[in-house]
Amino acid sequence: MSRFTIFAALLALLLSFHLLAQDKPKPLPKDIPSLKALAEKGDAEAQFQLAEKYYYGEDIEKDRAQSFKWASRSAEQNNPKAQVRLASQYRRGLGIEKNEDKAKTLFGKSKEGLVKLAEQNDPQAQFFLGVMYALGAGMDKDEKQAVEWYRKAANQNYSKGQSNLGGMYASGRGVEKDEKQAVKWYLKAAEQNEPTAQFALGLRYARGQGVDKDERQAAEWYRKAADLNYAKAQNNLGVLYVYGRGVEKSEKEAAKWYLKAAENNNAYGQNNLGNMLANGRGMEKNEKDAAKWYRKAAEQNHPGGQSNLGDMYAIGRGLENDFKEAVKWYQKAAEQNDRKAQANLAGLYYFGQGIEKDIVTSYAWWSIAASNGDFEARRLKATFTKDMTRAQATKAAALIKELQKKIGGDLKAPSKPILPSRPPSGPLKGNSKAKSRKQDR
């Protein structure tokens, strides 16, 4: 072999090492000031990682607008992970006005670069690919592919991949349902302080899914997630304090955690905080503030919040009495199958309060509320509609079918409520009390 051949071979080998070194991502600073300084110098990866910190509130206060700002800068440099983050924020309207078209464009734009990074074992890219396959965003929906990419990220100890893989096992999406496998992956993520996984573990201990039921363990995992400012866990921890399940009963502690959840824009927490304020439980009674929090929940389409806001308008508690507004909010809740709202709406139709009197519609809503397990609605229906004509009864039967279809098929009694009492309901139900449901997911 000639000297030239040996030299060429050595040169090629050295160049290959140089290229491999170039492909290996340089480590980024872990502290926020240093990471931010690097991002401000224009480093695309630092900009993306800073966006993620702001998005999740990791080591810095959660700020979705700041997340959008830094993800935008990174995406302008064609960082596919940043493009996915932007797409996600546009899709959900987080930190920016919701825009499905822009989300779709960015998901599609990110795909090629994201696949390349994922194949180079970038766990964040693998996780994002899993999300895109699970949603069918930028590609055809394929839950089996989603599982595979989540698994690749999870096997690299990426906590968000582990948590989402646990979620796929829990729901049986893309993989055979297996609660024990779900718990296994949730635990791996939870031990890395992943709040979504800590919350999911709390649910499993509360329900006895994949583990023995243990409300003390449920409370502990909820608390870990709640301390990381995870709103769903803050709400559920409040629920446990209301009933003394896994913790010593304390309405004051419950109110504290509901407030945290409510301030984090959790609709369940907002509704529950309204309940506490309306009834003076764990805090000083304040019906105006109760109405304010019910409204926040209602505007997020929470049926309990809508029904409770309807109550406040119907009775004039914390708000000026306004039957038209009561009808509006009861209607929204009734169409989401809130049985108390259905019964109260029936009463307003019967007496023509806030809406034109209509005994047929009244009968229909009382019937639906009764089929959902509202015994008082059953009694009121029998009492106030016994003089209906045959024609009215025929019309009411047709309307019931129409409303059932709109609500969503066969109606079944809702699960047993476990949250604090709502304020007294509408004009026909002055002494009744209703309860709203806890956060499930």
C-alpha cells in the first residue's frame, strides 16, 4: 500500500470522527440565567429548551406567552422541535390566539426534520413524533406508531415519554390495555418529578387501578404534583381534604387547594371554589366571589359551573336576579347532561320565567332529568304536567328523543357526586342541594 493511500485513509478516518463530533449535540447550561443568555445570543436549541421551561413551568414561572416567543425564535432557525411546540400552542390557543391552520402548517413543516432527529435518538423528537402520531397532526393518525415513539423516548429515561406511554397502556390505545404496565411507566416518570405521571398515579391509587386502592398514597402523589403547580392535582387534593380521604379532613385546606387550582384556570377548581364561597365552607362566605368563580368555570364549558351560575341568577345570590340569564346557563348545562340544570330549566319553562311558558318543553326536560336519576324532577313532572293533553304528550315524546340525540344518545344516571354542595337550585327547588363531580382526568 502506498504512502498516499495510507494518508488518504487516515484523513478520511479523521474527517469521520470530526463529523461524528459535529452530530453530537453540545450540552446546554442547566441554570435558567445561563440558558437564557445563550438563547439571547441566537442559539436555536437553547431557545427551544427555554421555551419548554416556560411552557411547563420548570425551574421558572409558567408563562405560555414567553414559551411562544422563544419557540418562535427557534423555529425561525428551522428547529423542528420548536415548530412542533408552536404548532401545539396554536392548536390549543396557549400563549397565542388559537389558529388551527397555522398549527396544521407547522406540524407538516416539522415532520421531516423531526424524523431525522428522532432517528438520531433525540428523546424530545421521539416524544413529539409520538404526540403527532397520536393526534394525527401533520401525518395520518397511527396510535401503534405513537406507542413505538413514546417507547423509544421512554427507554432513554425521558419522563414525558414514560408518562405518555403509561397513558397509552392505561387507555389501551395502540397497545393492549394493561393497568400494571401503565403504573410501571407512570412510576418511572413520577420518580423524575413528572407531574402528569404523579397525578395519574394518584388517580390509580384512588381507584385501585393496577395497584391496591390506597387513598393515602393517592393523596401523596396528588400532593407531589400539586406542589409542582399541576392544577388537576391541586383540585383533587382539595377533594380529598373535603371528605377526609387519605388525609385529615379540613375544609380550610380544601379551600386552599381549590384556590390554587382555580387560579391556574382549572374549571373544576373554579367551580369547587365557588361552592366553598357560596356556602362559607373553609373560608368566609362570599356570594359575589362565588358567582365570579362559577362564571369562570362556566365560560370554560364546565356544566357544574354553568348550572351553578344559573342558580345564582335564578335566586339572585351574588348577582341581580335575572331569569333570562338563568335560562341561558341552565340550557348550556342541560345540554351537557347536568340533571339539576335540566330540572331547573324545566321549571322555568313551566312558569314562563325568563322564557315563554311551554309545558311541552318543560315536560321533556323534567323527563330527561328524571331518567338521569333526579327523583324530585320525577315528582314535579307528575305534579305539574298531569293535565297535559294527548297531543301535548305526543309532542313532548318527540322532543325528548330530539333532545336525547342532541345530548348524546342513551341517557344514564351520572356517577355519584363527591364534591361540596351547590347553592340552592332554581325557583322550584328552593330547598334542594346538588353536588358537582370531581376532576377525573
